[in-house]
Amino acid sequence: MTPGIVEHLHAAGAVSDLDRSFARLMARLAGAADGSLGLAAALVSRASAEGNICLDLAGLAGRPVDAGGDEPRCPELEPWLSALRRTAVVGAPGDWRPLVLDGARLYLYRHWDAEQGLGRFLRERSRGTAPAVDAALLREGIERLFPDRDGETDWQRAAAAVAVLQPFCVITGGPGTGKTTTVARVLALLLEQAKNRTLRLALAAPTGKAAARLQESIRQSAGRLACADGIRETLAGMEASTLHRLLGGRPAFSAYAGDEEEPLPFDAVLVDEASMVSLHLLYGLARTLSPDARLILLGDRDQLASVEAGAVLGDICGPERRRLYSGAAGKRIAEASGEAVPLLPAAQGRSPIGDCIVELTRNHRFGAASGIGELAREIRESGPDEALSVLQGARRGDLGFRSVPGPRDLTQALGEVVLDGYGDYMAGRGPAEVFARFNRFRILCALREGPYSVGALNGAAQAILARAGCLRPGRLWYEGRPVMVTRNDYGLRLFNGDVGIALADPDAGGALRVFFPAPDGSMRTFEPYRLPEHETVFAMTVHKSQGTEFDRVLLILPETDARVLTRELLYTGVTRARKRVDLWAGEAALRAALSRRIERVSGLRDMLWPA
């Protein structure tokens, strides 16, 4: 191993400027002449930027740094570990060092500290018991709130029982499986358990859009619940916020650095779209919960993970797909829900966190005849050939597939689709109807650069609408321009993912203002220059679409493979559509996406699900 290996990798584009600078810093602090430290530091920096919590040295040892070449190679494992242990910047678990070596996993200290803290929290909560539960009241409430039964196990009833009986609960399932419907009833059950006490509930999500959608879903469900008027009114009046806002908007280094925090004043916190929550954000929440507070996570384990570090929901859900419950927990769930949940064999041990997780599998949106439902299922559960077979034989009214046009032909191919999706949104009578029309359709893509990028597709859509006379762009701001906020502004209460549309405001003498819908149905207006960072949003990346749904979706993948293409991205994009999805993709890119899963390296799953 030569000291110049990091420079070689940087020149080849295998590590970034930041990775190289971090490697240089570690080597300088350690006074190290051995290139093995610099290589490890550069690779752990790169791994962190890619969303990994740590670097798996065992998986890299003795192999080429990049799978595409023969040289340079990583050192063999034992010499590499020994060299790292001898340096001043690498510590053992519990040491205060920039890097932590835990077994064969190398961590940035802040990642190791957050993983350990969250793991401890989840293990403690999964072994604990919820505050006193009135079992008879719970059983009666479940019977009343979940009246429809058809002989199969009703996992919504089981989820409600687990959420009330356990201090920690995860409810996972795909779109249309009834997660938010279930949670509205769970909240009603918790309010009933409180009896004459005031129960402090908090609703949160990673983005402003997801929070607004959660709030609206619970309000809509509240009016249909078979419960006391006061409980319905409480649920209808609840507000959801972003997790950052719930935590006070503190930056990561202060919110999670180990200082004692004043506990959040809530008895239960519910977090929607938990697949989007990073390790540090969930740890920040865990650190600020009071010891008796319930934590309920809601999300789809098969969706894209956070754009930041970790795939926490996937790690929590663990390797199991079919849920089995330990004898004691299964008995309590069965007694409360009236459902005979499957039990582990008596002699088989298992992590107690398994008793805190319920997966909803029955889809109430996509029936047996749904192409969207079938495709989503094959993407999630089968191999590439099965999903490709569904696409290539797509003859159902809710699913379309074609090869993506070449870059020169893309704008022309988009013409009819864009006009059909966006051609009439400005005909809406008033801002609310404009938004309703606009949100029926969206173009989704995978890339931020190149001819199939979000910028290129937004430009093409805008040009098509302008030529048809639907819009009159001519300058940066024009009536009808849709924008998405890309950076939180807590002062303005505008958050990453919020979508607004520029419209003439009669209350401002017809001047152009950007309208944003508020959770209560009203509109908030801002002068364009006041907005935080934003971008046009006829098209958006699949990552940005999480937490939203549209009647129709056009999902465009490139002609050839790209590292960002994964099963999770394809699944997330397809399931943003309620009524129809059209997929345009090159076969090479599509097959690559179907063959690649997001595998983020961490130690959290092993902490929660020991072998």
C-alpha cells in the first residue's frame, strides 16, 4: 500500500475532493506514513456520502477499490485492522476519536454514536411495556372502530392492538394498504384510553408535503370514526409538522451531540413516511422523547431510503417478511384484536423488536385486475424477468410501457402527454382548483443531470405548454409557474418539498404572488423574491416525490444504466400513481434497476436482530 493511493483514486474520479481532504486530515493528525489509513478514511467518507453508516472493511479487504478494475487493491483484512488500530485517530467503541473501529466496521464517530444511541433506545422500548392499558376498553374500541371482518387475519386490527399495547410500534405497508386509516383509529383508541386525562399527541413527517398529507388524511378519517364527538373533534383539529420543526429546527450537531435535552411535551408521537427518516433525525427524536412517550412509525419499508445517512426503517423491520409473534406478545395481541396472529415456535428465540412490527398486506386501492398493483408486487418480491413480463405484456388500463425516446425525440414524444396532463390546470376557478388540476399528474425521473434529468424535462414541459398557448413564460416568473421549495425556511414556514404556483393575486392588485396551500385548506401567498431556494416542478425526481401521490404518473428512466437506478426507486415511482402509470425506459436501464437493491451498510440491523 503506497501513500499515494488516495491521490491515484482522486485522479481517477473514484473519490471526491472532500474524501481526499478528509484522508489528508486524518493522516496529518495521526502522523501516519502508511497509506492504509488514508485509504480507509477516504473510503469511509465516500461511504457516508452514499448514505452508508459505516464502511465494511471485511467486504473490501483484498479486493479492488472499485469493482471495475484490478488495481489498486485494498489491504488484506487483518493487516488493515492492525494498521488502523495503531493510529491515533482510530478508536475502539467508546473512545472519543474521529474514527471508530467496531469489529470490522469503520465509522465516523458521529455515525457510530447515533447508531449506538438509537439501537439502545429501540431495544429498551421493544422490551418495555406501555402505560397501563384498559384491556376491556381496548377490545371494545377495536371491535367498534374495525367492524368489517371477512375471516382472514385483519392486520389493521392487529396493528391497532400493537400500537396501544407497546411503547414502540412500526406499521409498514405499501400504498393503499390502509396505513393512515389504521393510524387515525389508533389515535382514537389512545384518546379513549386516556379517559379523563389530557393526552398530548404529535404528528410529524420528514417533509412539509408529507406532513400536510398526513394531517389531511387524519382529518378526513376522523369524521367517519365510530367514537365520541370530542375525540373526532380532537383528531380533526390536530396539526402535523415536519420532524425538524418538531425538534425545534436545531442543527444536527447540536440536537444529537449528547447534551441533555428538554423532553418533548408529548405522550405519543406518530411519524409518517418513516422510510425517508435518516439515522440522525430519528436519533434526535429518540433522545428528546420522555421515558413514557409512545413512538409510532408509519411507512413503506420497500420505498427509497433517506437521502441522508441510513436506511433505518429497513433495518428496524429486519430480515423477516412474514410476521410471527412470541407467545406472550401474540396472546396479548390476539386478546385485544380478536385476531389469531401467527406465533413463533415455542423453542425459537427472536429479537423482541419483532413483536413491535406489523406489516399490512391487503391492498384496498389496487385490486386483482390492477396493472400497477401487479407491477409493484413483482418489483418488490420477484426477479427482473417477472417484472419485465408484466411491463411487456401491459394491456391494462392503468399501466403503460414503451422504450424511452432518444434525447432528440424526447420533447416531441412528450407533447401529447404533457398537454393531456397539464394543459388545463390554469383553467381552474381560483387557486384551490388550479392546484387540484395541477396535482392530478406529474412527470417523475431518476436523474438530475443529462437529457433525461429533472431540469431537461421541466424545460421541455414548459416549452410544450408555451407553444400550445397554455402558459406565457417569457421571464423567470410568469403566471402558472409551479415551483417546489428545496430548502427549509422556518421563518416563512416553507419546507423542502412544498409546492406553490405563481398566480395573479386580486388582493394585491393583480400582482404576481406564489400561492401555497395550507393544511387547513386556505392559501398562503408570498412575493416571488421572498421564496427560499426552489425549482420549477412540472417534473420532479422520484426522491422528491416521496410522501405524495397523483392520479397519473409518467416515470421516465434513461436509456442506459446509472447507479441511482434501483428496485426501490422504480417501486417508489410506480406507486406514486393512484390511477395510471406510464413507464418510459431503456431496456438496459430497466433491467439494471430491477437487478439492483439499495444496500446501505450499518450495524443497526445486527443490533436489533442478532443472529
